Amino acid sequence: MKLITTACPRNCYSTCSMLVRVDDGKVTGIEPHPDNLATPEGPCIKGLVYVERANSEQRILFPLIKNKNGKFERIGWKEALQRIAGNLKRFRSESGPHSVLFYASSGMSGLLNEVSVNFWKMFGGATTTFGNLCWPAGLEATRLTLGENNHNDPWDLENAKLIILWGKNPAETNIQEMIPIGKSLDKGGKLIVINPRRTVSSENADFLVQIKPGTDAALALGIAAELIRSSRIDQDFIRNHVIGFDEFKERALQYNPEKVAGICGIPERGISLLAEMIATTHPMTIIPGYGMQRYENGGQTIRCILALSVITGNIGKPGGCWHYANLQSYIFDHLKEPLSYYPGCENPVFRRQVSMAKPGEDILKLNDPPVRMIWVERGNPLTQNPDIHLTRKAFRNTEFRVVVEQFMTDTALEADIILPAKNMFEQTDIIGSYWNPYVQLRQKVVDPPPEVRPETEIYWHLAHELGFSEEEIKQNIPEPGDESVEAWLNQKLKSFPEITLDQLRNGPVLAGNHKAIPFSDLKFPTPSGKIELVSTQAAELWKVDPLPDYVPVQLDKTFPLQLLSPNSKNRIHSQFGNLKMIRQFEPEALLFIHPDDAAKRGIQHLGTAILFNDKGSAEIKVFYDYGVRRGCVTLTNGHWAQDGATPNLFTTGRFTDMGYGTAFHDTFVELRKK
């Protein structure tokens, strides 16, 4: 038996360090790694279920090709690569390299993902994607205000006297964060939760505010107005380190308690109580969730909430923090901020892009040349991107599709050829985190099955099939084998002498630029060098008000229920939900609804209903939940369409107001009894 250090590479805040138990070349257990101060108690249920995931009977273990009857059958690697290379050559010759769409998402992070980009550069380019499904509106809002996206070490939360979970549910989606939150509460700290849903995280809260979805900016402005009227703001901090306060003050004072209560659907007294707690409890950390900025008004909403941290002086202090994203460990990214999401920002060979928010619409519009082939890796767009119907149509409109996958996802079902992907235990790589400050080694612990090849090896073999020179391949893609991969990673580490592979083998290492309390020097990399409540960049880049502002969500009178699609403790987006251990807790998709809304429609608890809007419909089992705000329904993110209902059957491709994010939650539906 061996215990080997590694780390979870999923698109999750925690990025847990872990010790993997290996017996006879097989993963048999997952244990905590105590050296990661952010994740000392080990991973969540999804991390524990890696044992099943690594050994799952559902795993794709060899290349598959779709036959004339639409069924998949086994194919050899040589034939698979020859077919793919033949199509790539043909499409490039007839229509140019941009007739191929390279789609990659965040299914597994790692420095070796750069090899994919290198391959497509060698190919002469490809159509790629811009924007992001997750967090860019909030990233850009924070960058416009503070200059960069960094926050205090996660364990600093125990120093906060007041913690506000604004649209975040860490008890299910960032369980490690509950450790320092619990320590803060044990010391007498206070917890406020602002969320349309009563969540597990709110059970220990001193104050739960079930706000109307999409109105958070109005509430933030209303609280700011109360603080300003009562002169309970940090005047010295504002005077010395903030620009635009006078203009912001004028904007905020337009939001009196009566107006805010009407917008947000909460009592006026609640607004006063929130302002009172913020005014009298220091230091304060606000932790906004990512779901709240997945509206068309998402960036401006984040700017309004961040302003509360600014005007109370809760920036750059132990326990006083804006806790949105911490990119200190992203040391290898030459562009860490949302500017990298701009269309046309990448290498010129990737000058043509489709948006993550509207992939189906954008693909179908392309004519010169049309998209003839799609390559997908590390993603499941036919579950996770908006408007599945249009995205599926766009996929089927192409001539050839390749998907690199571990399981038969919704996207894999649309492939002509499926190539088996490695799992996290089968190749060494380096990863960062957007929550804790560590650089980590996702260390290889077992060999892949005989016919599974890491993506780097797939590209190495495919490059040879395409006839690239040995020298060009050597410069861009490591040769197959552990030694070649480690040599490639060591080359990347040369610019960071404080970090070595040997150090990383033992556990997480703090990034060389690590600051336990960012902005403690009160220096802000904005154009003015100060915190900017008024941002000319916001107006120039995104055509929004230079001031933080509340922009109402556009309601749909035809479909009166607002659909929320939060993340679940049982999945990371569309991963893990197919595994037996997870299915015993969540065997099917459920629609959570307040009993009053269900009763109006004659729908019983656990009864089957039809969920629909103008985009689509699906049968779904209904679950009564008094914790859901009236007028809302919840269908958690990541259920596969092949299993029934999934949120993106009902969404329309929309951008957030900044950052080219995706406005999933501007979605309205209706429900009827089956």
C-alpha cells in the first residue's frame, strides 16, 4: 500500500490537497492532507467518490466510433487517429483551419492543458471560444474597482467579526470554507446570509434575507444609503484611498428603505437591521457567490455589493475583505484577468471565436468558412452551455465531431469518434486555485488503462499523423512518458525558483507572490492608484454606467416562475452525477418549489409535472421546499439531458453586462400538472 500526495483539479473553490491510497496499482482510498491549511479535513463527498470514479465500470476505456446505425463500436487507436487526421487535413485544405472549432472548458485544470493550444497553433489555428460560463462578470467588476482579483487567505475568515454570505452556499459548494466560518462564530462573530433560498449555510446564520433574485444591487445601494445617512462609514479610508465616493453617495441616496423593500420583496426593517449590523461589527468580510453575477446585470450588481466593503474600510485588513476570487496561485497565466476573455484577444491564429454564452447561435452564423468539425475536451457543452436545443442543432450541422471524454456524457453522445480521456490520477500536472493561495502537484498515482492515453499523448500521435516535423512537435508537445512530462513541467518552473517538483511532491507550496492580506499596503493597481467607485473603464469597455448601479431583471409575464440553477453538493457542474455513490443520494433531478406555488397549480409533493417555457419542456418530479422563495423554482446545475430535465433546456444565450459571462438566471418558466 502507498499513500501519494496529489490535489483535486476540478472547477471548485477548494482545490483540496489529498493523500491517495494505492494498492496493487489501484486507487482504493482518499485521505486528508494536513499541510494544506485551507483544506485540512479532506475533500467533500465528490472527492471521496474518486475511488469509484477511477474504477468505474461506466468509464470509456478505448476509442469508439459511431456506426451507420448511430451506435458506438470499438475502434483501434491507429484507425481513429488516421480518420481524425484525414478529416483535419481535408477541412484545412478545402476551407482553412478555422473550419475546425476547438472547444475546451474547465473539466480538469492543469498546466499541461497548454499543450492543446500548442497543437492547434501548429495546425494553423482554429475557431475557439471566448467568454466564460462561471465568473467573469464578478472578476471584471472587482478588477474595475480594486485593480486585481486577490483576497485574504481562506483561514483569515476566523478573524472576521461579521461574515456576509451573499448568494453563496459554502456548506454545499465550498465545504472547507465552513471551517474558518465556524471558528469565527465560536469567537462570537456574526453571520448574515442573503439568498433567495434557505440553504444549509443559513442554518447557523444570525440573519437570513430571502431576497428576490436579481435585485441584490438595489439592496446593496439601500444599505449603503443607510450607512451614509447615519455617517457610519470610514471617512478617513474613503478620503485617502477612494475616488468617486461623492458621485456614489448621490446614487445610493436615491434608494430609500421603502423603495428597496418594494424592489427586493423584503421588509423595510430588514434593510435597517442589515445596515446596523454592518455599521457596528468590524472587521467584516463579504463573500459573494458566483451564481448572483450570472444575470444580465451581474457585473453592476457585484460593483454595488463591493462598494459596501469599500465605504466601511473593510479592504486590506485581517478579517476585513472582499472575498470573491484569489488568483495569487495562477502564477503561470500571462493574462489572469477578464481581459483574456475579450474576443480576438488570443494569438492571431485564433482570431475567430464563438461565445460560451451563445455557442449554438454563433456557430450557425459562421459562413466564411462554416464550422465543419468540432473537437471537444474537458467540457460538456450539450449540458452546460445555454440553449441546448440550438447548441445541439449546431453540433449536428457540422460534418465531423471528436470528443475526448471519460464517460458517455450528453456531448459524447453527439460525437463521431470518442477518445478515452485520462483521469486525474494518471498523469502528473501542476495546478493552482482560485480560492486558496497554493500551487500544487496533481501527481500521477497509477498508470492509465492500456488503451487510455493522456491528452498530451493524443496530440503527440495526432501531430505525427498530420506530418509535423519532429523539431516542431518537440518544441510544443512533450513525448509520451512520465520523464518527458516532468521535464516539460520543470521547464515551466524555471521562472519560479522558489518552487520545485520535489517540493510539490510532498504537498502544497505557497506562490512566491503570496500575500496573506492583499491590499494591506493600500496600493491598488487601478488607473488612479485608488479604489474606483467611479470607473471610466466600465463605461469605455462595457458601455455601462461608470457608477455601480441597479439594473432591473426583465421579467417574463408569460412564464411567472424564475428558474434558479445553483450548484449542488453532489456534482461539480455535470461531473460525478452519474456515479453510483452519488445517485444513492440524488437518483434523479428534482424541481424544488414553495408548496404555495405548487398548490396553485394542483401539483403534489413528489408528483410529476411538466416544466416549460418557449425554449423547451421536460417532465420532472416536484419537491416541496418551504426554503425556496415564492415565485422561484430551483433545478440544480449539471443534470444530464439524457436523464431528463436539465436547466439549459430552458435557458437562452445571454451575456452578462461585463466580462462576457453567461446570464443563466435571467430565465423564467411555468409548471403544469402532468
